Amino acid sequence: MSNTTRPVHTAPTFAQSVWLVSNREITARLRSKSFLIATGILLLISVASVVVGSLLSQNESLTKVAVVGTAISVVEQTEAFDIVESDTVKEAEALVRDGTVDAAVVPSDGADSLLGITVIGLDSTPSEVLGTLSVSPDLKILEPASQDGFLAYLVAIGFGIIFLMSATTFGATIAQSVVEEKQTRIVEILMSTISVRALLAGKVLGNSLMAFGQIVAIGLLVSVGLAVTGQRVLLADVGPAIVWFAAFFAFGFVLLAALYAATASMVSRQEDVGSATSPVLFLVMIPYFLVVFFNDNPLVLAIMSYVPFSAPVGMPVRIFLGQAEWWEPVLSLIVLVLSTMVVILIGSRIYSNALLRMGARVSLREALHR
Amino acid sequence: MLDIRGVTKSYGTREVLTDVSFTVGDGCMTGFVGANGAGKTTTMRIILGVLSPDEGTVLIDSVPVTASDRRRFGYMPEERGLYPKMKVAEQLVYLARLHGLSPASARRNTADLLERLGLTERAGDTVESLSLGNQQRAQIAAALVHDPEFLVLDEPFSGLDPLAVEVVMSVLAGYAAQGAPVLFSSHQLDIVERLCDDLVIIADGEIRANGSGEALREQHSSPRFEIRTEGDTGWIRSQPGITVIDFDGDFAVFEAETDAASQAVLRHAITLGAVQTFSQQRPSLATIFKEVIA
């Protein structure tokens, strides 16, 4: 290997460096048992929640009623009952007594009966049966809720939990990987080889891809789960919200990842990562708690859906509830992308200033200076 | 040729490097010697571009170093670090790829180096599972895996057993023999003495001495001579221009005012009988070091 025969290697471009770094991050993640187990559990929980939901809804089977004679025409119209035909009123009453049916519907004796039927209950008024068979006045609701309140609550919390879990898992991962490089001092070799920006970009990209992959996997599993368990109606409602959630998450996580990397770079030991990144954790927790407590408050949701940290949860919930105009998610996404860019600039400044400072925690002022 | 010119660096109000200038010649093993905190690591980080100097430049063949030039450097930082949970070979391939090697040549260089450093059997082990000595070898491999044209190594021998020291010394000497400038720091002055062509001595952020080891010895050698003869050497005391420092029958150490005076002693000794040794006392590196930084 004299000077003349020494191979000349062309320097990789910025993009190539970023790609190499992010590949390493992804491989390291996939090799880590704790990561695989955590992901498995998260996916399992998502599938389980869909399956359990479907089982619960199937339990709402049709009410069984015994029907005698001409009453059948009235009962069949409602399509709301599991009908057991009986020959006599006596027989029907016996079925009610032994609990085979919840109620019996028989033709009325009196000629002045409006509907021409009598409902027979065991020990209390079978209000469900009565309600279905009653004649109601015309009804007009001025502002109909597009979604059932309890379902909206579940969906809101679902988005909140998934965002919280993914963001904190991958945020902590990226923070640890920054400090690992700093603590083992391999960062000196890396800094002498590629630019600090490429290093940061690669780390953020690699971990964001993993986090996004996880979100997409959860979204697909839940969608497939809803379709398979026959909850197509729900899928049609939640589907668009899931797609928007994924889009918001993609950018929202990059923002958080840059913050996690920057704050972690200010400390030198794994023990200090927790306290250094706690302000970011706080930012992640806020949307979760807001959505748990205020998911029925349109004003809070509207504000949430524009604040960059909470938009990934706030906007999809509003979309699901039908509260958002078509342009609102687009505008909010633009706000999010712009703030992500600003945060990356500030974050990379902190990162490159703090990376070589070992020992005591670097103060934010020092990290931002020079 | 690597040329460090007028480099000054301060942390806050504390100046850690003051007008540091020296060169590392092609094919030259240059030892960088100084006490803890003298500024060796800071200087090396500046050469590698990990830190930027307040003033001064680093030149390669009279041209300022650019970021892409720095990929041609092999660097071993003072505090060792590789990814603890990554396999040795994968890690080396990764570092080589970051330096711009193709996947094939990265793998080839890795296999090659592990072989030379006796780590082939550990290629698939994670770094954290290696013994300290083997971690150190892996670290050296990390500095060499991308065919660097310049080597800057901070304490490459610390923590190595004597056998490993020999292996690493021969690898580094091989690099220098192929024409690469090699700069390394070490506290083990005996190794520096054996290995280095040139020496740079730094203290309190200033270069105190700099040049070929031979020239430094010349510069710092005292006018002291040793002589051992068959007979008694007491007669030397009465020689003109001579001061005897130590005397023990057939052995004497003396200082001569001039070269001629010392030669006169030798000539006279030969007329008296056989002279077994006659030599000028050469200062050890440790002596020069103490003298220079005092």
C-alpha cells in the first residue's frame, strides 16, 4: 500500500451518510430483544382491543320474544326480535315463566286496543320490547352528534395512548442512543468522519422510520381486525382518522425525536437521560391528558388540533367526530411541518455544541451559544 | 505531510493551546509527548476537525484540510469507544462505509485487519463481551479500517499487554513505512523512544521541543563521557580541562570543557593500556522530557 497504490475512496454524500447512520439505528433496534418484545405487546394490545370490542358488540344479541297468532305481523316489522312462535297464549306465558323468552307478544282481547297486541312480561315491565313496539311521535334533532359519545371517547383515548406509547418508546430509544455514542466516545470518531448534521439526521430518520412503521402496522392491524370481525361501519368512520393520524405522527415524531436527541446530548451518562429529557416527556404527556379529559370539549380539541405537539392526537379525533372542515387538517399539517423544521434547526445546534462536552450537564444557554 | 500551524484554542478564558506549530512528515512516526492536561488531546481533536481552533490552521501538503480530507485520517480518540452491543466486524464495516468504502472493500479490509491484529475469532462477538486488551485492538482496527492516509492516535498503547504492544507497534510501523504520516501520543516514553523518528514535546499548551529524536538528543546531550579501562583511571583528574564527576577504580565519568580535551583523555588512556568503553553519555527521552518541560 504505497502512496501510489493506496485505494482512493470517494467521500459519501450527505444523503449516503444519513442513510448509513439510519440503517445502523434500524438494525440496532431490530436486534434489541426489549424493542421486539415491546413492539409485540403493543401490537397484541391493538389486536386485542379490536377483538374484545367485536365480542362485546356481538353479545348484544336480539331479544327473544314469544309470539302468538296474528301478533307476528307487528313483531316481524320491527326486525328487532328473535321470534319464537307459540300456538296459544298459555304456551307463550309458560315460555316467559321459564325464562326461554324475555317477553311474549299476543293478540289483544279488547277491540279498542290501538295496536291490537298485548305484551306479557314476567316480573317487571319489558321496557325494551315496549319501546320498540310503541308508536312514537316524530322526532327532530337540531345538531345530531355524528358519533356515539362512548365510541368517541374510546377512539380519542386510543389515539392518545398509541401516540404516547410510540413517542415515549422511540423518544427514549433515540435519547439513549445519543448518550451511548457520547458516553462511549465513538462520537469522536463519527464526528471526524461525517458531519454532525448527518449524524443527527440519520438518527432521527432511522428512529422515525421505525416509529412510523410501528404506527402503520398498528393502523393496518386495527383496520384488518375491524374488517374481519365485521365492524365495517366503524372502520368506515375511523379509517380516515387513522390515515390522518399516521400522517401527523410522521412529522410530529420527527419533531419530538429532534427534541429528544438535543436534550439527551446535553448529558454524558445514561443515568441522566431521564431527567434531561423529562421536559420533552411532559410535552408528550400533555396531549394524552387533554384528550382524556376534554374529548367532549370542541374548543379544547380545536386548539389541540393546531398546537404542533398535540396536533397528531387532536386533529384525528376531530376528524373522527366530524368537527373538522376539510382544510383544517391540511393547515394544521403545514403548521406542524414548519415547526418541525424550526425545531430541527435549534436541535441540531444544541446537539453539535453539546456533543463533545463531557462530564457535568451542559446548560441550555451554553448549548445554544456559539 | 501534515502541518499544524499557529494553532490557538481557549475554553472560556482558559487558553489551552498557545501558538502550537509542528509538522508530521510523510512516512514518519512522530511521538507526541506531554504531561496530562498539556494539550495533546485538544491538539489531536483540532487536527481531526472534531474541534475548531480559535486561530491557526492544519495543512496537508501546504493546503488547508477540508472536511472531505478528514475522511482520509485514521483517528483513535483518547477515551475509547465503540458501540458496546454491536459485533466487532459489523462495526468495522460500518465505520469503513461511513468513510466512503464500498461494501465489498469494507468487508475485505475488516477481515484483513482482524487477521493482522489477531481478532479473527472474535469477529462475531459484541464489543462489550471482549476483554479490555481485545477491545483496544478493535479500537485500533477502527482507526485503520478505511485505508487512512494519515494516522492520529491518542495513547494507542495504553491498556495493551506487552505482546499486543508489539503487534500494534509493527502495524503502525508498517503504515509509516508505506509513507503515511503517523502522529501518536503516549505516556510510555520507552515505546516512543523505540518507535519514533520525530518528537514533539508539549507542556502547558505550548510546544517546548520539536524535531528528530537524534537532533533532540544531540541538543540535550551533556559534555559527559564515560570511560572504562583495564587499569586505574585516577590519572584523569590531573588532565587539563577535565572535571571528574564519578570515579570507581577502572571506571570514571567526567565532563570535558572541549571535544579536544575529551579526545586527549582517550588518547592518553590508550597509551596506558586497553580501553574497554569510551562514550559520550546520551540522555534518555525521560531525561530530555524532564529537562524540556521544567
